[in-house]
Amino acid sequence: MLPRSLSLLYESLRDFVVADEEGEIIGTGALHILWKDLAEIQAVAVRENHMRKGIGSELVGFLLKEAQELDIPRVFALTYRPSFFQRLGFRVIPKEALPQKVWKDCINCPRFPNCDEVALIRDIEPPP
């Protein structure tokens, strides 16, 4: 997961949702809106002892529903676990297909400019 400064966490705090069990945070995820037609799912993480229980899928599903309610037609993710997102209807795309604005967070990454994350995108159906 991309390291984030405390100030960046405060700036994006409202993007985050958490899954909890009896008051313990067991998972997180964020929907970061980049533009009127594009958002990114970020920071999806589940505690190791709670993995493979559908929590990550539920978090992503919640974030996709939020994008739908906001009428955002496309959501993407950058990940080292593309199969997880593919199971949720995302498709792999070339990173270069994403707008350059996406890469502003990458400047802080220790792997920049040799990023080996996979870009995936999913089209969102308009709300009923």
C-alpha cells in the first residue's frame, strides 16, 4: 500500500470507509473522486486474520455503490492483486490509459517511476 503522510490522510479522511467487528477495525477502503467521470478505489486492506471472508469484496462493493449514487461512470484501481479486482468485474488496462492527474500520488511512492502495479477499471451502471 502506498505510504501516506498524516496531512494527506486528513485531507482524504472522508474518502474512507471501514469494516469493524465489535469495535475493532478489520478492513478499510477509500473512494477518491478525481473528476466528474472518474474515481479511484484506494487503500483496500483487510486484517490478515480476517482475509478470505468476503470483507474486501464487501468494502469494494460499498465503494462501487457510492460511485453509482454519485453518478460516476468509471472507477479504477492500481493494485498488486489484480485477480481480486477482476473477480469484482474490473478489467486490466494499460496504466497509460489513465489521465496523468492520477499519478500525483505516485511521486511519494518508493517505487516511482518504476511502478509495477496493475491498472484496472470498471464501468458503473447509472443509478436506477
